[in-house]
Amino acid sequence: MKFVIQRVNQARVTVDNNIVGAIGRGFLVLIGVSASDTEAIADKFVKKLIGLRIFDDENGKTNLSLKDVGGSLLLVSQFTLYANCKKGNRPSFTEAGNPELANKLYEYIIEKCKGEVEKVEQGVFGADMKISLENDGPFTVILDESILN
């Protein structure tokens, strides 16, 4: 599993020129699922995501979590996070989870986040999405399998 977390002032995702998800201050999270991922792994990623203290406190230190600032989540499935570019110039996506597994875990992550955060928006699994955002900082954090060790 991989999460690319961008601290944003605002973000939105559109499908066919229709806004399907939009947030103000919070995290835009691009979610990649591999073939070996499970709900137990997703639980660890969600716990880490919700607990990340990457918002500034009154002293300008990154010391506050999403809950501390009343932030929102915009969750977007993105299998291309598992692009393998080692051979040639055309990426291979064989490390990405199959669509059935990926969608199941994506929906699971959304539901887990809704239990933790007041406003959770999402993209449309498998759709051609357009994402726009104002990255705050910019501040981007990548969570991958290394958090499981």
C-alpha cells in the first residue's frame, strides 16, 4: 500500500466536468493498493494518516494533526503509484492490486476514515479524474510499506 499525502488549503476532483469531491483545509490522499495488501495493512495506514502531525501550531512547528485543525480528507484511488519504470520507458503496473481488491480496500479505507474525520470526500474508482489542489507548503508525505516494520 502507498499513500501520497498532500497538505492542502483546498482540493477537488472532477469526473466528466462534475465535481465529485471537494475539501478545504486538509489532506488530499492518493491511494495505491498492491496485490498483497489486506484490511489489516489498511488499518495501519489509516491510523498513521489520521495521527500525522504536519499542520503548524501557534509557534510554526509541525505539531498538529488533521483532527487538531478540524481538517478534511479527499481520498483518491491511484493504481499508477505502483508504476515500475525499471525496464524501458513504458511503465509496468503488474505490482498494483487487481481492480476488485483495490476497490474493496479503497472503500474500506474510506469507511475507516469516516469513523475518524468529520468530512471525508472521495474520487470515483477507475474513472478518468481531474484533480486540482492548492498544496500548502508545499508539504507532501509518502507512506509506504516501510511503516509496517
